[in-house]
Amino acid sequence: MDLDLVNRLAEVLRLDEGDGPVLELNKAGIEEGKKRLDLCLVGKVIGPRPANKEGIENAMKGIWKLNHRFQVEELSSKNVFRFIFGSREDRQRVYGGRPWTIDKQLICFVKPMGLGEISKMNFDFTSFWISINNVPLACMTELFAREWAERIGKLEDIKLVNGTMKVRVRMNITEPLKRGLRVAVDELGNEVSLLFQYEHLPDFCFDCGIIGHKALDCPLRDFVGDNPRPDRGRYGSWMCAPSSPPRDRVRY
Ligand SMILES: [Zn+2]
């Protein structure tokens, strides 16, 4: 069943006494089901191209190289899939290694909580490693990394690699990617531009900066007469960190 339709129905439709009494769920059955959920992730492919379970299974098998076999099940027609892993370690390896892409489209993973109600899952967030470039040496500190990362999303980790400050941030992918930050370096109005580069960045729009479509398909695309809008080209491939070759070379 279509996930959007389920969500819309769940908002307006409440079953009542006329539909019969409330059924108690079998406790042992619930425990068994929850244990199975501990081996699952639910992933939504964010992009216009439909994915299929065989394609995802084949592609990710080559990329993840897990210890145990895993299965993919299609959950709805809107690119949502359940991934069932052979061990908790495998599941954590995949979840901890986000973001993952297939055919340059992001797969947004959610750990099912509670009973795993799909209509309550939020696929709007994922985590990226982001290099913060052009940081003055005096600002190469954890304090500044924290402060700047919080402008992007929720900070998860910090590291310094070959003199580059990197932050791992959980961010809302329905909002435009942040290109950087302007930082005042003195009281005379001088500023430095800190530029962000994202590791394993999937397809995104160079016009509006949102993940999941390209500029040609941009719903916000507009023209002034025959000319493209003046803020075009604010985003670009320069935002992909050079140290992050795509991990989805296997196409389906
Ligand atoms: Zn766009």
C-alpha cells in the first residue's frame, strides 16, 4: 500500500466500536517481533528514480561486504524498503556508516522504534561527515567545531584529519545544504568564509541546494524572462569532499 496514502488515512480515519473491540496483542508475539526489529533498518531512497529490492540487494552486497547475508523487502511503492540483517553487528555497521547511496540517490535509514510503525518514521534526517575548510589556525579547536556544527544540525562527532577540521552532523535533508559560514575575525569588520564539503554526497540540486533532485528537475526552478534566476550556481560539485569517492559504482 502506498505510504503517503496510509499516512493520509491514518490522519483522518480512526476506527471505533463499530469496527469491533480493541484486540490485545499477544505479549510473547510482541517480544519476538521486537527482537526481529533489532535486526532491521528501514530505508527510503530519496530521488526521482524508482529503486527495486533486487537492485539494492545486489549493489549493497558489493559495497557493504557484511559478515552475514541480508535481505531487502519492499514496503511501499514510494521507494521504502526493509533491510533485515543477519546480526546486530552488521546492522550497526551499516547504520554507523551512513550516508549510503544507490545510483547516486541517498538511502535514508531509520532504526525502527517501538513496534515499528512505518507511518511514524521520519526519513528527513541523515548524518554526514563535513570538512570545514579555510579555518584560521587559532580557531582549530573543539569549541569552534562544536559551535559551527550546531549551525548545520546535531553534532555527532569531531575529528582533525591532516589539518582539516571535520564534523559529523545529523542534518535535515529537506532543507538546502549549507555552503559555509561567515565568521568575523576582528572588530574591524573583517571576515573569513568557512566552506563546507560533504563526504559521500548524493545527487543534489545546484540551484536550490536540496538533496534528491538535479537542477533540471528543480521544482523551485524559475526564470526571469528567458534568463535563469540570478542566484543560480550558488551550489556545485565543489561541495563534494574530494576524499570521498562515490560508494555506489555498482549500478542496477
Ligand atoms: Zn532544486
